[in-house]
Amino acid sequence: MKVMERHYRTVWMEGSIVKLINQPLIPHKFEIVAMEDHRATAQAIKDMIVRGAGAIGATGGYGMAQVVLEAPTDNFEEYIRRGAYALRNTRPTAQNLFYAIDKVLGEIEEAKADPKKAKEAAVVMAQQIADEDVAACKQIGEYGEELIKDGNNISTHCNAGWLAFVDWGTALSPIYLATRKGKKVFVYVDETRPRSQGSRLTAWELGQEGVPHTIIADNATGYYMKSGKIDLVIVGADRITANGDVANKIGTYSSAVIAKENGIPFYVAAPTSTIDLKCHSGEEIPIEERTPDEVLYAWGWSDQGIFERVRVSPPGSKAKNPAFDVTPASYITGIITEKGITKATPEGIRSLFT
Ligand code: MRU
């Protein structure tokens, strides 16, 4: 997508260096950062310099390519094993990370005896993962756009736009395409405390694309749903299980329950790389617990242009900070994938892989 008239992906590789958009600085500053080796790339995933399931996945793929490029011939396999371990242990919930690491490992399996061949294969596969993410998100946009009627008001949670993937995004891709096709669309953007991916990232993306929107506090979503202001909900996913349960940013479950109560269609948009067939139901998804500081403090730019942290809670109070929740399949109207829109049922999920 375009930033100040220039096309960017969220992540790409130049030689052995992984380049990323520094997401914590958005919307105040647009900056590209360079990760010189796989350790720096792993740290960037952990610190959420890059975040969002697809973007984490592509970064994990490139990080694996760095591991293979760095691996010394006399300790080739052990170095790769340790590098994969470091990348896997960055964030636990988004399936795309594990998908990408396994894809690169699978690709070099046969070439391992020939390190030069393996290095080439790893880079090619990492690039393929990123390119496939872009194609899948564009296709999700094409399918999802058909669900949007001219004049629709759409609610979304967190950021499932192009910043959360390599390009286009998932939940926002149908909105971008509908807008480009001339449909009038208005987006209610949940703020998404504590990291505020909605107000910081989704609102910024929509602004760059000229999509009309308003930010609302997370606890205002029910109010707008009940008062008939919202026609449709589209959210992303970090992991989808074999029975159609969906892990997504904390707060998604509340939104889904209130949508069902008010008869509002609730769609999840995700590439099939987010589906974990080994997970039978949402109870098996590991939910990331992040630092309480994200709840106890807020970050922002002061009017004096200083990026600072302020405490928004009493000194001494403790906090809990689960980063994701699971929405049971029964609350989901449909799942929009690059292979089409399917029901959130075991049969629906299975049909994507046959
Ligand atoms: O913790 P984050 O910012 O990496 O959160 C992931 C997400 O972007 C959301 O849960 C999103 O809605 C899913 S789509 C990638």
C-alpha cells in the first residue's frame, strides 16, 4: 500500500538484511529499520516492531533465511536448529510464524548436505512466503468486497490491515477494494487497548487510503451495535482451529457476542496459513500474556513532540494483560479466505484443504 505516494511492504529482504516498518512509531513517525541478523529479527518480532499474524509470519520466514545464510558449514544443522528455536520463541499465538518457519525448514531439508544450495533455497522460500501472503490478502479482498453494500458501516477490531500482513491486509482488504470500486463505506475502528493497534495503526492506514472512519473506545462498540449504526463486522485472526474457533486480539470475543445478540453478521478474514489443523479447538491455542506495563502505562507523543510513557493507573496497582481471546465458531458468520468464504465449521475448514 502507499505511504506518502510511495509503495511499501511491511517487511522485505535486501541481501541478508531484513527491513521492517517500525510500527510502534506509527502514526507519529514513519521509519524503516534494518535487522542485520536473525537475532535482531527475532527481537523485532518479540518487541512488536513488526506485529500482526501475516507480517510476523513473513518476518519469521526471512529470519529463517538469515539463519541459514549465517550458518557456518562446520556447524550447519545445529546452528539452524538453534536459530529456528530462537524465532519460534518470540510470540506464541499467531500461527503464521510457525507456518513460515516450518516452510523454510521443509524446503532446505533435502538440500542440507549442500549448504550453498540450502542457502539459496531458504531465501527463495522466504520470498515466496511473503509473495503468497500478498496474493492471498488481495484475493481475500476480492471475496470480502462482495459482502459489502454501498453505504455500509463496518466495525473492525485491532489492526488487520496491510501493516499486519505484507500488503493489503485481511479485514481491511475488502474495505480498500470496496472503496476503490466507488462504494461508500464508513469504518468504526475499535481503539484496541492496551496497545491501541486500532487507533494507532488501523486509523492511520484508513486515513492514508482516504477511507472515512472514526475511532471509538472498545467499550463503545456495543452501544453502536445496539443503536443500529453497524451493518457488518470484519476482523482478522491470529490462529483458526480445525473446528472454526478463532483466536484474535483481546476484545474480539466481546464484539462477536454483541454482534450476534444484535443480529449483525460477524466475519473473520484470514489466509489459510493462519489455520492450524493440529489444533482441534480454541482451548488448545496458546494465549500470549504480555507485560502488565502495557495496561498500567500508555505511550504517546506530547504536544512538545516527545515520545513518552505515562502512568494511567494508581502506583501499586497490578494488571493482567492477555493479548488474545478465542471466539467460538458459533459466533462467526463466515471465514473469508483466499480460497473463498467458508463456514466456521469442521466441514467448512476441511473444504479449504481438499
Ligand atoms: O499483537 P499483535 O499486534 O501482533 O496482534 C495481532 C493482530 O494484528 C490482531 O489480532 C489482528 O486482528 C489479527 S490479523 C493479523
